[in-house]
Amino acid sequence: MAMIGVGIDIVDLDRAERILTRHGDRAMQRFLLPAERTYVLSMAQPARHFAVRLAAKEAAYKALSRLRGASAVSWRDIEVLRDRRGRPSVLLHGKADAVVSAVGPYRVFVSLTHTAKTAGAVVVIEV
């Protein structure tokens, strides 16, 4: 396998909190898929988990941005999930999946982190 892209992004937690306060469910609908919304809303600090998902989605977009057609990828084409042990993963849907699949079978690696003030993510995509 060969790496086709790496992306990194950081989101300010205060900014995520403002987005949720001002736009509430509309923001959740725009940026997150149903399973992501359920997870975020189940947490004691939803803004922290919302922010880290935004960072992961932006990092994934950056990782595939060199590929033809990547500009058509939307927020909801990238899903951030957690397995039973809490390990994060990224699942590509729609345009994101099509863009990377056009190059070949792929794997996506993600690392998430957050502090009291920021949330960050790194995504690597291999084909």
C-alpha cells in the first residue's frame, strides 16, 4: 500500500460550543451523520466530541484533497466512529468513497485528541 494523503486539523472548543449554541440541531444535521449525532449528544460535553469530529472530517478531506473529484466531498461523506473499545475510525461514504476507490482499495487511519481548549485529528489514507 502507498500513502495518498495525510491531513491534520485543530478545532477550538469555544468555537464548536458557539456553533452548537447558535445553530443547535441544524449544525448537527449539516455536519454529522445519525450515528455521530447520537454519540455526541450522549456525551456529558457534546461540544468537545462535536469539535473532534469536525477536526477529523477536515483532516480526512485534506488527506484526499490531491485526488481528482475531492472538491465535491461533503461533511456527511466522512463518518467518525468508535469501536467497542473506544478506538476511533473513519468511514468514507458517497463522493469520498468514490474518489478514493477510483485509485484502488484503501485504508484510513485516524488519531483524535482533545484538551480543555482544542480538539485535533490526524488522518492518513493508504491505497
